[in-house]
Amino acid sequence: MKIEFNAKGFVELQGSKSILNRILIISTFFESSFKIYNFSRCDDLNTMVENLMKIGFRFYSDEDYLILVPPDKMKSPSQLFIKDSGTGFRFLLSRLASQNGLETTIDVSPQLQKRPIKPLVKILNQLGAEINDDRFPITVKGKKLKGGKIVIPANISSQFISSLLLIAPCYEQDLEISLKGEIVSRPYIEMTLQIMSDFGIESEFSLNNKIKIQSGQEYFNLSDFYIEPDFSSACYFWALGTLSNNNICTSNWYLDSVQPDFKFLGILKKMGAEISDEDDRICVKRKKLNGIEVEMRNMPDQVPTLVVLSLFADSKTIIRNISHLRFKESDRISALLNEIKRIGGKIEFKKNSLIIHPLTKPPKDVFLETYNDHRIVMAFSILKAIFPYITIKNMNSVTKSYPDFFFDLDSICNIS
């Protein structure tokens, strides 16, 4: 189906949420203050900061930076509340479990309680932690963790592995993690190891899916750190550019990005988008839009984005290896099947693959459910930008990762 879409503009992006969550955990090992430039003000990072404050850390902020000041000794608060932040929950759980003498309880939202956590708890307890997760709030008693050889399932969430890696200075012995099964989101594990290396912790990630870290290493305080733009957020604007007759641009990064979603540009190029990469911005506009077959195991957050974009392609698109999408903020596979069918689109899920057929006529005037999932909201907003009569429910869930999303979207195409 042909469309006429002429949005244009530039979006300046805040720092990457994925990188910031990792660096906040790393900074809890420092004995002096640490300054972070290009901080994000999204709900997930505010939640992380609020809970770090409860265990004794102080924060000072300006428009351009955030300063973390460590306590002389971490406190044992009666309870922490992680809200909906899956990354924050998993990362903080390991950090608290590794802090000898610290005791607290952790509660999370009903939505987050449904997401997997038991595999991580089991491993932490094997390493010497004392965590009781029979019911929420769970109790955590920090202990000295022994390290050694562990085996962990890698087919559910890469955050389990990153969570165990980030507390590397706490292990009394060398750590060797064997990843069992098909690894989902491997680039996120590699990103964690790269960031750890930036701060002085060296590791080995072998071809036989084992990660080795020698004990006795410590994080080095770099004093300050500039966070690269959040390219997960950029993907929605790059997708809109793929549909527009004009350039839609976002912030660029002068170094090689460690973020897996930066590679979404390669998928758009394969589909036929015209992409220009300049010093300070990345611009995307429509040239043609081909249906493609693509593996998305390592880029799960952009599957909803690609599904919506595929509705406008000239042939069907097949997205492979995405079963782990059922364990995100929502069951994203079911969400996409339900809502694309609701607008009159044709979509199927077979053999761990989504098959999306192009729209043959404008979608129905419908209310789209978003399942309290920020990624679903932002992906469906691409559809609404083209067909403004569509209504998206619970749009405010975008504050989880991108509170300024609709402000930025309105700056290039008014849909609010």
C-alpha cells in the first residue's frame, strides 16, 4: 500500500538507558565521587537512583550531568521498591546479595513479579548469597560470594548473566560462567563486558560460550564518563524516516557504539532506506521499502518496530528467533499478533518466527491495546503517525524509558 508521508526534523537523544544501568552498578564500587554526562531522566533510571539513595548513596544533578557520591558504609534499608524496572531489579539483586552484611527486602510491581527471576536467585544462592524468593517482597542478606564455576540458562534473559558479571570484584575465586542453551541478546552480554573493561575489569568470552573473570580485579574510577545517545530510542525515528520523503535525523556517536540496537540501521538499509551518517547526526529517509527475512534474537526490543514498518513493505517480512519476546514487559509476540490483526493486518507466528504481510488497505479505526509496554506504545506510534485516526491506549507507559518521546515525535509529526 502506497502512503504519502512528509515528516522531517532532528531529535537529540538522552544517554543510553542500558549503558547507564550498568555504569550505576559499577559506580557503587567506587570510594570517591563519579560524574556522569548525558544522563537520562526516564522512570527506570530514576528508580535505580532512588533505591541507591536508600542504601546510602547521594546524588547531585545539573542539566548536563549527575554526580554520585558513595557512603562510608552502605545502609540496610527495610525495603526497596524497584517498580517496573526489570534491569534494575536483576542488577540490584546481585549487587545487594554480594554486599556482605547488608540486609533488606525487595518488592516490585505486579507486572514485574510475572517476569523470570528464579534462575538468577538460584545461581546467587549457589555462590553463597542468602535470598528467599518464596513470595514478594523477597529478602536479601548480603554475603561474601565465592565465585567458581557456574552454569546458567542463557535462553531467557541476558540480564541474568550481566547481573552476575557486574559484581566481579566481589568474588573470592575466579569466576567461570558456562552459558547453557541458545544465547539470547548476546551483544548485551558483550556490551556489559566492554563497559567493565572500560573501568578496568578484564574478561574472556570464549567461542564455547564460557566467560572467565580472574578474581582480585577492581573497578577503576574514571572520575567522569559521557554516555552515548540511546539508539534504542532512535530506532523509532529511523523507522519513521524510512517511511518519509524527507530526512528524519537523530544524534550520532563519534565512536563505535556498544549498543546492539545501533545495528537496526543495517536492517533499514537492507529494506532500502537511504541513510546518511554525518559527524553529529544520523539521517534516514525513504528510498524503497522491501520485505526481508531477518534474525532478531540479538535485537528483541526492535521487533515491534520492525513489525509495524513491515506493514508498509512491498512484500512479506519474516522475523526469526524471537521466542524470548514472551518474557519482556509484556508477551510481545501475543501483543503483536492481537493488535496487528485488530487493524486488519495479516500476521502469523510459526516456528519461532513472525511473518508479516503488507497492508493492502488503510487500517481500521480502532483502539490499540499496548499491555503497559513502552516498546509496544512507541512502535504503534509509527502507525499512528501515518494514520492519525488510530487510538493508542496507555500512552504514558513510555516514561519507563523515554519520557520525552511524544514531545520529540510531535516536533517532526504531530500525532498527540
